[in-house]
Amino acid sequence: MKDTADTDRRVVVIFGGRSEIGTELAVRLAPGNTVVLAARGADRLEPQVAAVRDAGAAAVHTCEFDADDIAAHAPVVEEIESAHGPIDTAVLAFGVLGDQARAEDDAAHAVAVVHTDYVAQVGLLTELARRMRTAGHGRLVVFSSIAGARVRRANYVYGSAKAGLDGFACGLSDALHGTGVHVLIVRPGFVIGHMTEGMEPAPFASTPAQVADAAAKALARGKRAVWVPWVIRPMAFTTRFVPQVLWRRMPR
């Protein structure tokens, strides 16, 4: 684990510390706090560490973390808390888009996408929620997607994983009600970034910075969920009424 300073301030952990949205949110949550960026290749996070430090973090640390290694989740969380204290805010910013065409013929690839975008998230959220419930406080940030509001034929593998994650996060939020632990579900539309590079942006596309801005504000206000941008919320609602014969032809 790599240290840049020492502090006893609140601990913010970005699981998926290399992600653009995760880094942007870390910058917004940094001032006065201890920030841990957990990711594979943790020794290669210099740009992210510098950005968070420059944003006013009291300390910035990195930690090796492989989201797909579910058996290692508990030891990693234990390592972080032993070194820095109880986690106050945990952001799950890891995920993959996958290749829909490949997933339709390659079962292993389809399972890999769902494993990262749903199964691994469920495992880590459960571990974090258990610890936070015992501590009596904490905040969990989960990134869902409009793709999970009504799954489309054009990206049904990714969309189904996000639909499952959204449902799990909603149930977890209810289960944690009254415990002092808060769950924020962030539901972005199309995000222009490395993950979607080369793809034609959908209407009302946003940037990682815009998603992070909305998430930080919603977290500060104690909201249960936030759509980014807000206009996609009514859009998601109206998709329920689109006939299936038309819906199956919708693009990604």
C-alpha cells in the first residue's frame, strides 16, 4: 500500500480507482479526507493520486484490488480498515461494457461481463454493508445505468447486469434503513469516456465530470437515487410503454 500522507479524517475508498467517474468523484470528496484508490495495478495510479491530492485530500493511498476476485474482497477491505480506519464512504466504480456481439456466441464472455458488473458488485456491497452496519454508519455509492431500466436487445448482456445491480441496490437500501448506513444509486445515461470510445453518443450524453458532480451533490443531500442528466428519468419511465415490436429494434 502506498502512502502520501497520514491523517485520521474520514476515509473514502474508490473501488475501481482508475475509472474516470471514480477519479472525478474522488476529487469532489477529497477535501480534508483520506482517500484510498483501490484498483489493479495500484502502483500505476500516479495521475489519479496527483489529481486527488491536488483537490485537497488530507492523504491519498493506493491499494491493489481485483474486483473479479471475490474471495479477496474481505481481505482487501480488512487491509484498508486496519491501515486507515473504518470506511466512511465506499464508491463502487468498477465495471465493463463488454462486447455484445461476442457475448451472444461466447458464453464465457457473457458470464465475465455479468460477473464484473453484477456478481462482483453484490459480493463487495454485501461485505461493506456488513461492516458499516456493525459500525452504525457509512455511505455506499452504486453505479447503475439507464441500460438497466428496460433491457434492450442491442446490449442485453450489459443491461441485464445493470438491471440486476439496480434491483439489488434498491433492496439493500431498504434493508439498511434505520441502521445509519446510506445507499446512493447513480443512474447515468450514455457517458462519453474511455469505456464508450468510438461509439456514437446517445442523446443527452454526459461526461464523467458531470456524473461525478451529480453524484457528489446527491450524496451530500442524502438522496437514495439520482439520474444523470435528470431528463433521462422521465425517458426511462416512458420506455415501459413502448411496444416490444418496436423496443427490440432500439439501438444501444
